[in-house]
Amino acid sequence: MKITDIKATTVTVPLEAPLRHSNGAHWGRFVRTLIEIETDEGLTGVGEMGGGGESAERAIAGLKPYLLGHDPLQLEQLRWKIMNPVASLYNNRMQLHAAIEFACMDVAGKFLNIRACDLIGGAVREEVPFATYLFYRYRSKDGSAGGEITPDEMVAHTRDLVARHGFKTHKLKGGVFPPDHDIEVMQALGAAFPGDGLRLDPNSAWSVEESIRVAKAIGNLNNEYLEDPAWGLEGMRRVRNAIDMPTATNTVVVNFEQLAACIRLEAVDVILLDTTFWGGLRQAYKAGQVLETFQWGASVHSSGELGVQLATMLHLGAALPNLAFAADAHYHHLTDDVIKGGKMPYRDGRIALPKGPGLGVELDRDKVAEYAELYRELGGYAYDRDPARPDWYSIAPEQRYADPKAGAVMPW
């Protein structure tokens, strides 16, 4: 089997409401690039990566000389062709490789009539648990959703998500407002959902000292871990040594060199594995095997997915024997998807592993066309900027926080 063509299509899919985080905001939609490879067997594989537009599509097109004629079953050759470590010093292709690897694993699974997870050892579970992903949100353009800031509003938002999807673990994306505000929200969540697991992730907005103070202030709660409170392996190591709860990261351990350093330093307890950030489903799974060997915690990270990347996350979660924590997903914030059958359903806080061969999902051509046109109409957005604070930019750990009394209105 040989690759005969590869193409990229940028789409943008609306969110229920804009999502705020300490580094900026998602401005009411996700921008993603869909990758398709075609083969001489008449089979097509699909992948997905974050961001998009002309630059992403040109980057994929630029890899055609590496890919035309390549056998998609030869996944290790693919890794070295695209992610040669010396060449990558000049052109980091990690996320490009991830999207192409997804598509190759999809088409390989279809060719062999097996699932993507079977290419990395098979599934030890047929459904993956997920946590709520709670954001402070701006109001949607039509005013029908969003606007949550206060503890009561965040609790009400969580109750709605639990009623719709059945989540039993709740993760707050903090760092937007001063730390004491996040403390109040966490205490309110703990009171409203006794027995449920809690997580707080300020996206590295705090100093080491502030991180320690917050950890002690929420130490009475059922905390699964404190995620990326401070930046860097040394900062995270200092926090871990000073607090009584586990720590987690998806930002400072995203490759094997950093993983080795983390284990030597005993810097972070739980590593959140992202199929894109790690350069592919196989790389994330291999990292999970290292974590299993050293008895480190593992879970699945979300970088803002549509259904194709969600499928890769499900295959990873299904294959990891040491998946000790519910996975993350932005998925429930989307209003729609680009896969046939629409959005995958949550049942009791879990999503079932797709049943078909490969990734187990297929593109809905009408939806792809609709959201490609929407991207052409709206364009991209600056993830690291807050549209309601046009002169603001993030400085860590000297974060300039939003005012919780200022409301939650976008400059539509």
C-alpha cells in the first residue's frame, strides 16, 4: 500500500460560548485542520491538528515529497522521515507528524480491519471516563450561554454539565482572575459535589509561592491533583516538594527528554499525555509505558479537539493500562462536529471507543464544507489574546488578572 496524495482542510466549529483561560481565550470557536491521505488501495485516512489556515495547509503540502509512495503501515519509518531530531531543530514538525500519523493509523487499520488501538497493543477498556472542563466563559453572541464568573454561577454551570453528561470529576481552568477567586470557586464546587474528584489548572499563571498558598487553601477538598500551577520543571518540583497533593502537567513534559528529566528530578506526579503535543498516538502511548514502568501517574490531555482527534484520545485511553485519572476533553463545549453521526455522546461521564476499523470515525463531507466556509468567513483568532482586553497579554508568573466584577461580555 502506498500514499498517493495528501490534503489539508481548515475548518472552524462554534463553541457554546467563548472560553477564558490565563493565557487568552478561545473566541467562540475552535480552528482545526483536517488531514486526509489517499492510497493506491482506494482507502483514505483522516487526521487532525490544531490551528490552520494557509500556513498549516502549506506546511502539509510541503511534506508531500516525504510522503508520496510511503507505505502507511510503516509508522516507525514515518516518524524518522518527518521528525528526524536534527532536522527538527530547524523545523519542528511534531504536530504535523501527529496529524499525518493519525491518518496513517486510520488507513492502516482499515487495510488490516483492526482498530487504531490494536496497532499499539489493543484495548484494556472499551470506554474512557472524562472530567468536566470548567471554564469561566464570556457570554455567547446570542446570549443563550456563558457568562459564568461567580462561584454560584460556576456551580450552576457544573450542575448543568453533570445533568447532561454524567461527569464525576470536575476540573476548573483557573488563572483568569486573582487566585483567591479560584479558591472560592473550588470551595463552592467541593461543597456542591461532595465525593467527586476536583482539579485546578491555572495554566502556569502563578509563582511557586502563590501556588503553594493556593494548594494549602484548598487542601481540605478531594483534590486529585494541582495541574501546572507554576512554570518549568524546577518550579513544579519546588511546588511538589512543598504541598500535600499530587501535581500534574501537560506543558513542561511533552517529549521524552523532558520525561526523563522529570523522573530524575521527581518534579511532577502525573503526566497528561496529548496525542498531538507528543507527536502522535504511538509516541503518547510509548510515554505511557515509561510512566507505567516508573509507577508515575498518567492521563489523557485535551488540546481542543474535534471528533477525529477525540478518536485518537479514546484509542490512547483505551490502550493505557495505567490510566488512573479521568481524561480531559473540551468536546462538550462544541455545538457540532465534522464526523458522520454528529458528536459522540457521553454516557455516565464516559465516551465509548469507536467500533469501526482505524480511528473508527468518518468525515461528514457536508459538515466539512460548511465549517470550511465558516473559516473562510471568520478567519482565525489569537489564542493568546483576550478580545475583551485588547491591550492585555499574559506574563507568568506576574499575571495581570481580569477583574471578576467587570462582567463577561465579548466585544462582538
